[in-house]
Amino acid sequence: MKNFSEFTINQEADCLEALRKLDSEKSNQTLFVLDDNGRLVGTVTDGDIRRGFLKGLNLDSPIKLFAYTNFSFINGDIDVSTIRRLKKEGKMVFPKLNQAGQIEKVYDLSKLKSILPLHALIMAGGRGERLRPLTDQTPKPMLLLGGKPIIEHNIDRLISFGIETITISVRYLADQIINHFGDGSPKGISINYIKEDEPLGTIGCAAQIGQFDHKAILLLNSDVFTNIDFEDFYLAFEKENADMAVASIPYSVDIPYAIMELNENCITSFKEKPKNTYYANAGIYLIKKERLALIPKNSFFNATDLMENIMATNGKLIHSPITGYWIDIGKHDDYNKAKEIIKHLKNV
């Protein structure tokens, strides 16, 4: 919520005014009770008012007498584990306070999957050669999928996880992307752009991102269509204290024969029709802010180059499997498959 004034009330206001606000169409069913200095002193819901009436309060009583004072809030850095706990406890609406105890922002977890402290970078500069002629006049990220561009599905999913600042790297037919999304304000977020004069590989543009407030950055290709759980991905990255996390796609190979295990020329055992699982790069990454310094500026540089640099400098590189669907829309068959899948999905 960007504008939360409609969800606040002065502590001296009477109960009747609070009921009017709670009954409004814009109400989120919780009012934040403020003192004369704008500091949060409590919250009020319909349930708090009913309990106040049972204690003998009435419609003329000041709302501060009804207020619940042991409310949940965020102060300082966002702890994603705490956000997950609050959601499980059913505490859907809570504020972020500044050092003075005043509200900076209000979060509504009934409309968000999580709140991730991340800056996102979407790589959308590719030509899309394998999707010609569809990409002759339209950049691949702007091809429609279920009535909206492929890249917009990714942006909306990032927003659903509470990510509010996004950079898009553009090159081929860049103006179509920039004109469509602008500065992001219609979606309630901030979008800025990096223009690649020459191709910079799958991650080279990250060297140009400049300063941002968060401790890590989320990078993804614009042409992936996925329901990855970004919260799980982030928590795995945080738990392992990794320098870089790579989202991965499990790929299983069934061998239809008994396989011999050998020691030189001697058979030591058999594995009957084994199934081997491998993990492929999904084109989605989490990277610690300071590790971006390993990416050279104005140079062609791939994500695999960064992975090798992190390993070479004794950094911690992990992978995190995607358990949902994932399609890299690089060919006509991939695009057609994604269009079939989206027909059966809701809220996309």
C-alpha cells in the first residue's frame, strides 16, 4: 500500500468515526491508531470494537480505549522468516515503522505472497532469432502469453513477492518495452532501464546497475515462464549464506537396462534400470551485492563466467531446484507449450 492515510485514525477520534472507516469500501479491516505526533500506538479491528463494547465502552468513547497495543510491525531490515511466520499466524496487515515509530509503509499479505528485500534485474535485450518471424517486429519479451507480454508475467510475479524496484536491461526494439512499462508507477513500483549498445552476455549488464539499497540482487531472463517460489529461493540463499544461488531444473534420465559398476575390468555390482537426476540452469539467480564487483564493465560476460569466478575465489555457490513449472521460451515449440499451459492457470 502506497497511500495508507485512509487506514489511520487519531487516538482521540471516537468509535463511530472508526466504524465508518472500517465500513468503507477501501477498508483493509484494520485501522492504525496514531498519536498527535503520528506515532503508531495501536491497531483496531471490528473484533476490538466488539470487545470494547462488552467492557462498557460506547460509540462516543475515544478509539484509543479500544486499541490493541501488542501489534506486529517491521522496524529496519525485513526478515523474510518473520514475514512467513506472521502470514502463517494470520496476521495479514502490518506496518513498517521508522525510528520515530511513525508508519513508512503498510503491507497487506492477503495480496502478497511475501516481502523480499531484493532489487530485481530482468535481462530483456535478446534478439529472439529462433522465434522469427514473430520477433521481426516485436521483441521476444513482448510476445503475448495469455493476453499479456511474457516479461509482464515475470514482473507481476516479482511484485507478488513484494519486490518494488526493478531494472530491465534492453537492446533489441528497446522502445517497445520502455513505452509499455514506463517508470513502473502504474503498477505501484519503480522500473528503470539499462540500454545495451552491444550484447553483454547473460549477466554482463549487471555491472551497470549502479547503487541499490538491498544486500542481494535477483536476476532472471525475461523469457522464462515459471511459477518459481521466490520466497523459498531466497530463504535457501539466506540459510546457506551463499554468494550466489542458481535456480535449477531437475532433469531425470531413465536407463532401461541393468548397469554394471566396474573396478577396472571387474564387475563389482549391478544397478537395475537406474534413474539419474541432473540439474540444469534455469536462468534465475540470487547474488550478493558485493559479488557484482566480479562482473567486468562493458564486457561480454555470462552467468557461468560469474559462477566460475565465485568458485575460483572460494565463494559459496549453491543451486535451488524449482518444483513447479518452468519453460524457457526460446523456440516456437516452447512458446506453443507455454500458451497451452497458461490456458489452465488462474490469476496469471
